[in-house]
Amino acid sequence: MRRSIATLVLALGLPLFGAPVARADEGGFSLFFRQDSDSTTVIAPRVSAVGVIEDRTRISGSYSADVWTAASIDIRTAATVPITEQRDQVDFSLSHEFDDVTIGGSYYYSGENDYWSHGFTLRSVQDLFGNTTTLEESVRFVYDVVGRSGEPDFNEPSTTYGAKLILTQILSPEAILQIGYEGMIKEGFMQSTYRFVGIGGDGVCGFNPDSQQPGTATQCVPEYHPDFRLRNAAVARFRYAFSDDSSAGLGYRFYIDTWGVTSHTVAAQIAWIPEPSQVLTLRYRFYTQEAASFYRQTYDPMEGIPPFLTRDRELSPMFSNRVAVSYQGIAQLDPDTRLKIALAVGGTVFAYSRFTGLTEVFSIDVTTAVTLEL
């Protein structure tokens, strides 16, 4: 008999939103590596542990680090030598499952030499209509402090308030649909403390990678962003099981904010189970966005210095294509112990249509993970 799509999704280890509730104690280690053509390398190890108390209460914790080395265009145009930095983060979460409701909370702290962040999340999940419908609500609060290297008295705060609502509906034994909305308000300091914007000329302060010559901006001023941003995102995802060992999914996300950025994301996925304990998955994602309303490739000195200005390529018009393949396997070591192994390899191409000094970036990333379930 064909298994339901809900069972297939769990077997794939590919939850639509968030992580499934663990039913056993487990510990794991993962390692992420990324290299791109903009001279940036990221290495991110992570260790985690999950404990389940009487099958109803789940507690988890993790430690992760992001170690990155960069001589990217932001650094080159600022005439700065390559830099290496490390961000450390700890996460804790606690949840309890009642008959049809699961409630939980989580906290994280991350810090580096010039940025510190605290984040809190409260979450509730309800199973409705005989477990054919799942409704999830969550609220989030984040408090960040932005510093500047070499200036111990420089501390600029920002706060984030967010809410998310997700509805998951099993349509048939083979099909599942999920829709969601997320809103976020961010207030405070949101620009880079190191990025300068050129006025006039080619708009570049420092070195221009296009001309291989010093930038010709007639004036360089610190980047300055609005101190309020309302972000909205709506998501729809559909998944269908063709058989006991194959399924496909399609998703779409629309995003808009008060800075004028709008984006569209389309994601597709095909998964195959060659053996009951193995999964192969192929993923594709397309992303495109419009620029922020105050973004300019170059700012005209005849118009004066505008109230908001940026040289952040993430606020410029852009699009990207990503392809990734992953493998997940489970080995039963003894009746009470399982070993889970995962490996994913992906490649992404980012294209920038109006960003001086950079038209495209190629990146490759590899993630490997090992989890021991007791």
C-alpha cells in the first residue's frame, strides 16, 4: 500500500518548516564549507545534542562557529587587507508535547569581535481534524548590538520582532500542501560600520576591480540606512508522492518590505529512496529581487547627499540560481542505536546587474553531518 506523503516527508528527513520532534536521545556533528569567486571562504562546524524526557519533553542544545576569511569586493574597495573573523553561537530549546498541542521556546546567543546577538522564540503547534491539519504559530524577539573594531565605545543597538503562521494540510495519502506567512519589524542600526559610499565618478571608494585602478568617487561618506524596516513573506509549498520510493515538491515565496525590496523565490525538489534507509535528493532554487528604493549604482553629486544611501550588493537588483544534491543514510548499529549520515553538495551563481565592480559570483558549498541516535 502506498505510504502517505506525510510519512514519506519524515522518512526523507526533509521537514517543510522547522525540525521534527526527536523521539530519542541523540548527538551530532556537522561541518559546512563554502568557497566563492569573490575571495570568501567560510568554515562552520556544529555540535548538537537532544534529550527526550518520558517521550513528552524535548530539550536540545548546540554550539556552532562561523570562521570566515575574505578579500571580497567590499574589502578591496575599502583598500583593506584580507581579514579573518569568527562568530560563535550557542542555542538552547525546550518543548513539551500534550495530546494535540506542542509548545516550546528557544534562546540563542551569538557573538564576534564587533557584533553580539540574543534571540528568543516561543512556538506552538496544534494537530487538528484527526492529525490531517497542523497549525503552527511562533513569535520571535532579537536584540543585537553592532560594534566597530578598534572603537570599544562604539555600540549601536537594533531590535527585531517577528511572527510566523504556518498551516500544513494533508490533501490525500499522496499529497500535502503548506502555506505560511511571516512578518518582521526591525528597528535601530542596520548599516555596515565599515562600508563607505562613493559620490560621483564611478561611485567607488578605494580600488575599483572593474578598471583595476583607484576609484574615482569625488567624495566618500559612511553608508546610512533607514532605522525602521517592515518585512513580509508569504510561502506556499506542495509535495506529491508518486510511489513508495519517489516524491517531488514545488515551492514559491514572495517577499516585500518597506525599503522597496521585493523578491520571488521558486524551489523544486525531487527525492528518491533507493533503499528504506537511504534518500537521494536533487534541489533547484531560483531567486530574483528588485533593489531597495534608495539604492543607486552611483550617486550624483549634483543632487547632494541623500538621507539614505548604500553600497550593499544585497540591496541591489540581483538574481541567483542554485543546484544541490544530497544523500542521507541510516545504519542500525544495534537494536537501540542508529547512525545517521548526511552529505550535501551545492553550487550557486549570483548575478548583479547594477553593482560597480562585480557582475557575478560563483560559489560551491559542502555540508556533512553525522548523528548518533540512542
